[in-house]
Amino acid sequence: MASPRVAPPADSILDLTPDAALERLSQWVAARGLPRFRTEQMHRRLWVQPIASWQDATELPVTVREALDLELPLRRLAEELSELSSDGTRKFLWRLDDGEAVESVLIPSGTRRTLCISSQAGCALGCVFCATGRMGFRRNLSPFEIAGQVREVILRDPADKPSNIVFMGMGEPLLNWPGVDTALTILNRPEGLGIGARHITVSTVGIIPGMEKLAARPEQFRLAISLHAPTAERRLAIMPIEKKYDLKAVLEAASAFRKRITFEYVMIAGKNDSDQDADALATLANKQGALVNLLPLHPGGAPGLEATPPNRIKNFASRLQARGVEAVVRRSRGLDIQAACGQLAGKSGGPTA
């Protein structure tokens, strides 16, 4: 495996927060003696009414558009693959400027459109059930490469603009805090993509320094913890991060969040699906006041792992509910297009450079 790369420098106006981008555009407009109202026209075209290139901003003079394309070009993610599942789920593979590849998954459900986005190319954490973990870590994504996944979906079809965002794609978001921090601002601010904080969920295996930074933000972003086992011993067997950030410390850090948190729990036959596991999980969830999402295991992780049978998952959920836990069994989406994170990137052959 090639050595990990660092994220590209923030040299694009799309890597800036809306406030910083507005200041940069204001300076650009003033330096050319243009009317000040041009600044707002340009600013809206970054995220509020995004365009593929400045040539599409027909409200601006041709000479201004040409200068912007040269001096402040709008970066793009190249759509390499797009696959549509029979259940309506659509999975995208985006090729980045340096040849790395990341994924997004658009999941429609009634009027809700949830986009699962990536924050890293690959992942260093090695959770045994995760296809991305088997790829290894390549590099962190820049703010644009994160929020740009949403932008590209909108450019492709404005009707698909996501109502909800989940950081549950490739990578561990809180190991890329600088990129994710700025991307959260872009996603949330009205001058950005305008998605409410309560509709944005950051999922983490439990990176405590990042959890503390996320909790310190004034917006009420949602937190999901990739729990997957109710005890430190059982968690260590499938999630190596338990060695560094143990379960007890992770749950203590989670108590700083003002909104109810979610426990994500992938059901793996013989690993975390016993009655004793359910009882221990119920104790943790009740203490935290957490919602539990039970997720059938997708293929693509470590060889030899099997999904818990559907009836067993149902009984596991019922045991949690009988103990006062709100537990939801999530339906697997996009199985016919390999929609678990890392599967499409692995199928494509990974980076081209």
C-alpha cells in the first residue's frame, strides 16, 4: 500500500467558510473597481445557488466571469460512477484531483433525502466489519472535498438536494477535525448549504478530543457513536480503537452533548448478538438516554463474518425495547449496488495515481 498523503492546501474559495469566502470575494471585487453588489451575486453562486463554473453565472458580465474562472476557479469532484439501487438508493464514486476516490450515498425516504458523506479517503481504524477499514488510510479530505459531495449532488439534480447529512461514509470524521469543522459550517450556515444542525449527524468510533471540540460548537449537531459492542472486551475484538479510547471514557465524553445521541450497532452473528449483549447494551443506552440503531451487517469486511439472522435481530430489538430502550432496526439499503462504505471504491480499483 502506498504511503498516506496529506490533504491538499486550502487554495480554493470553496475551502473557505461562507464568511471567509465573502471577505475574499469582497477584496477581489474592490481591487477591480466593480460595484459592491457583485460580491453578493458571486457569493450566492458558491453554495446557495451553486454553479459548475463561473461561466454559468450569467448575471455577471462576461469579462468578470472569465476573470473569476482564471483567478478563483470553482473546483469540482469528478463523478466516476453512479449506481442506482432497486430501492431508490444511489451511490456515487467521486474521483479527486490527485486520483483518490471517495463515496457518497443518497438515501431517499418519503420527503427526506439523506446523503451519507465521506470525510477521509480510506480509514486507519481497521474495524473488522468495515470495507473502508480494509483499504487503509490514504488522506484527509479538504473542506471542499467534504461539502463538495453535497454540492455535486445538487449540481447533478437540484431536486436531490439533501435534507439530512450523515458523516457515515468513508473515514473517521473526528480524525479530520479541521476539514470537518469548516465543512460543518458550510453545510449549516444559511449563506452555505443551509441544512439545519439537527439534520446533520457526525458519526464517530469515539475520538475523544474531536468529540470535545464538536460538543463545544454552539450548533446542536447530532452525535452518533459507532458502538457495535456493549463491553470493552467485546468491542476490542472488533474495533482496535478501544485500546486508545476505551468505552467508559467515550461514553463520559458523550455526556457533554445537549441532544440525544445515537448508538450505531452492526449486528454480527456470534460476536455481539447474544441476550447478554442486549442486556448490557440496554444498560448503557438507558444511562445515556440513547437511541439504538441496529444495522444488519453488510458484506465486505473481514472474511468469515456473518450477519445476524433477521429473526435474531428482531428478538434483540424486542429485548432492548422491553427494557425501555428506543431501538430501531434499520433496513439494509442498496445491497444490489454494494452500498456499504468502501465497497464501490474497492470495486473501482482505488486511487489512479
